[in-house]
Amino acid sequence: MNVERHLVLQELTLSPSAEWFPHCNGWMMTRVAEGTGYWLQSGAAHRQLNLGDGLIVLRNVNGIVRASQLNSLKLQRFTVQPQYLNGLLTVAEWQQLEVVPDNPLPYVSFFAADEPIGQKFMRLADQTPSDRLPMRCALLLLWANVVSSLMPLPVSPPADGNKLRDHFREHVGHMTEAELSDRSLAELARQLHCSERHFSRLFREEFGVPFRARQNELRLQRARQLLADSNTSILNVAHESGYRHLGPFNALFKKRFGVTPTEWRQRYLGRDT
């Protein structure tokens, strides 16, 4: 089972003319540490990548990095998976990063060695390799600054005289995904002084997904983190992820990831490090 390493700086060396497909389920930031390479993408002009240049790739973009014919190419890269950031992102920020139906973010963005992002990336990459907290926080900050510059400026929806909807946007839009995951539908509806049905309808209209579906996704992603990062029992993982009973948790987890929580943990622990 190939488990991507979230917020860990890694290196990759390509021999002359070799190619690399930057597969990722989130965002990947890559810089050239040695040599010269090219970004090749169908329907777009080739882009030369010199020492210190780099690119930011969103999800599984259809493109490759190719080393020049004359020398090998050393790359430094790290991946950010937004589903692991549900304690940091607000619901509105998640919508911009993951949904964005009207203002899609660029799937590939480039930076030059002499640009601020290129300089910051170089300073981080020159440090002693580490997956400790300070390095992970620094990589996250680097990514956050880049993504913030790419995201469209928030546009306040026109006032429609609906005080409940305005209150919903202010209250729920600025709530972190961790808070959303921990709150019950009844509690959220009560805070807005509306029915559960009305709250669910507002959530779907504003964020494009059903409330229950989004909350289950957040809880299952948290469960997957707990399974990887601790030795706690499956029952405790279910409880800490917001599920009271083990049966429904196991069923939902298998439906989402194709394996049971126990099988996922066994495969994860058996991965190559």
C-alpha cells in the first residue's frame, strides 16, 4: 500500500532523460536541487526548470518532469494533503481548496529560484533533513503562503435580507473543520435557531455537499490519522473520531477506503519507510 508522506521533505534523483510523474492526492511542491529539467504537459508549452526553480502541483495533474539529456536531475519535494489539516482549515477555506466550482485554482504553478518562494524553499531544503515538528510547521507555512496567493479573494455574497443565511455564513464559514466534525447536527441547528432540516439545506446550498457526507469524511480522515499515528484500540479510534458504535464505524470506513480499519493499519505499518 503506497502511503504518501504528508509534510516530509524528500529527495528524488533522475538519471539523464529519465521522467517522473508527480502523483499526489493533495498538493506537491517541488524544486530543482541539482541539474536541469523540463515540465511537460499535454496542451501546454514545455517549461524549463533550472537550479532552484520549482512548481506546485495540485492533485493528479497530467504532466511529467524530465531530466535533461546531459545530466541527472535532483529534486526536493513535499506533499500537503488537505484532508489531514481539518484542525486548521475553516469550512470556507476547505470549499475554496477542494470545491471551487466557479474559480478553480491552477493545477500547476511555477516559481523561479530568485523569487521569495524559491528562496524560502531553498533555505528549508538546505537544513539538516528532519521530519520533526519545526520542519513540518515550516513546510506547512511555506505551502500556506503559496496557496493563499493563488486563492481568489473572498467575495462577500450579496445581502439578500435573509438574516439566518447571513448568520449561517458567518458562523459556519469561519468554523474549523475540526469543530464541524465534533458538533452534532442538532447542536449546530440549535445555535442558529433553526431546524436540523433547514440547517442541512443551508449547508448544501452554501458548500455544495450534504452536511452528513462532509462530517463523515472529516471523521473518517481523522480515524485514518489515528490508526497511523497511535497504537490505540480500534474501538477508541472510533470513539475519538465521533462514532459511538464500532459496527457502523467499520462499515463506513471500509466503504470509504476499501479495507477495514484493522486491515488499513496492518497495511500502513507494513509500508516501506
